[in-house]
Amino acid sequence: MVEVISNNAMQTEQAGYNLGKSLKSGDFIALFGEMGAGKTTFIRGVAEGLGITDFVSSPTFSLVHEYNGSIPLFHFDMYRINTWEDLNSTAYFDYLESKGVIAVEWCENIASAIPTNYIKVEIIPGVYLEERRIIITEVNQLENACN
């Protein structure tokens, strides 16, 4: 587990960049945090760490944005997903078979559809207006089930 205290958007993006540099094809990032916590800002840094130069924006209305780089990034926003039918309509399960990195905002809404192995990123508001606690944990649900 890694915990980072961010005092502004630039530091949140830097935390994402640091993670992005270590990612490999097939990695899944599950983001948790309230509205305005900085999830898209964090993913902007992840994209930069992957060498992606495109501008990264929230896929709230399109549900998924694809960014090409040496490793592609598939950025989902599941804020409006409430049912399995909704989830199926996003082609989410097809993307799980891809050779890229998948980053999903609002994983709270698809908790039962998160892969067994994933990187959990929790972004929690701090005491001050722009302060955030960013907690990054590698999760292996099969390993945890055996303990």
C-alpha cells in the first residue's frame, strides 16, 4: 500500500504519473472517491506516465475514452451505471480482453464486475480544501479469499 497526501491538482496528477510509469498491459485501476475528488486528474497523470500526450478528460457522458500510446489506456466513468444491462451497453467486458490499461472511475457502481487482480485507488478529501489522501493498493481477491 502507498499513501500520498496531495495538496493540489498538480500533486494528484504527479501521484498518477508515478503509478502510470509502473503499469503494464492488462493492468486494471479501480478508482473510488466522491464527486470532485480528483479521479480524472489522477488519470491524467497515469496517461502521462504511460507516455500518452492526448488531453485526458472525464468520460462522464461518453462512458469511455480511448487513448493511444505504447500501451493504450481505456478510461471509463461508471457514474451513471446502475444495472448489468447498463454495464453491458458500455462494452466494458470486451475491453477487459484488451491489451491496454483500464482505468475505471466510480467502481463503487460495478463492484461485482471488477477483475480479481486490480489496483485500488481511493481518493479521500483531506482537512483542507484541496488536500487529498490518495491510497493505492494492489488487490488480489483470490489471495485474500484464501487467507
